[in-house]
Amino acid sequence: MGEDVRWLSVEEQWSWRAYLRASRELDAALDRDLECSGISLPEYELLSMLSEADDDRLRMSTLAELIVQSRSRVTHTAARLERRGWVQRTPAPEDRRGVVLELTDDGRAAIERFAVVHVRSVRRHLVDVLSPAQFHALGEAMQAVRDAYACDPTTPDEPAAPC
């Protein structure tokens, strides 16, 4: 049983568990800080992506890819934000099958308020906890993971060749 598995070494296991726990604790802390202001982390992330998009609008399918969430979850999040008047959904002009999500003026004002809370939270819980070198190394490491996944979303056992 498990003879063909490359088990983690003690050091690899320690690193993996440290990453797993810290990433979950970080998500919870960032979400908690935003919720004190009346928005969840997934809602903030969706508004943030819209605020950075051309004309403050994106197709829902594109948005789902950007925030790494299922289309149905993005649809539910968008519905909550739409009820608040922060976004509006319209048919995609190029094919009418897709849906475009657009930031409203009230949504723009909301994201500007929430961004201050979020950036303070990111600094408090991550950036200021690490040295600049550690933070840079973290960014490089996570980019390597993203690059590997982009080349082969099945996350191969052996490193994939560069895309």
C-alpha cells in the first residue's frame, strides 16, 4: 500500500502543514476584518476585480477564473452584491448568452471604503509579519505554483516542462 507514493519528508511535512494552517488562518483573519465593515472576503475580491477592469465590467465567466471560484458561487456572490446596489448584471453584448457584471457608482464608493480596511488587514496579518525578503520569496514561490498549475492543471508528480 502506497509504495508508489513519494511521501513527504519530515521537513516537507512541516512546511506543508505550516503553509496549510497559516493560509487558512490568514483567510479567516482577512475575512473577519472585512466582515467588521460589512463585507466578506469573497465579496470584496469580486468588487476589487471589477474595480480594476476596463470600464469596471467583466464577464461572469472571466470573473470566476480571476477569483478562482465556481461560476455558481460567483453568481450567488453577485446576486448578494446586486441586492446592495453595488453591481448590476446585463447580457453580454457580443453573444447575449453570457452575463456581464458591472460595478455601479455605489459599488465604486463601497470598494474604495473597503480597500482601506483590506490593505490594513493584509499589512497587519501578512506583509508586516514577514521581512521584505520573506515576502518576496513567498510571492516567487506562489507564482511558481501558479505557473505549474497553468501548464498542467492536474498538478503533475514531476515538475512540468515550461509552458
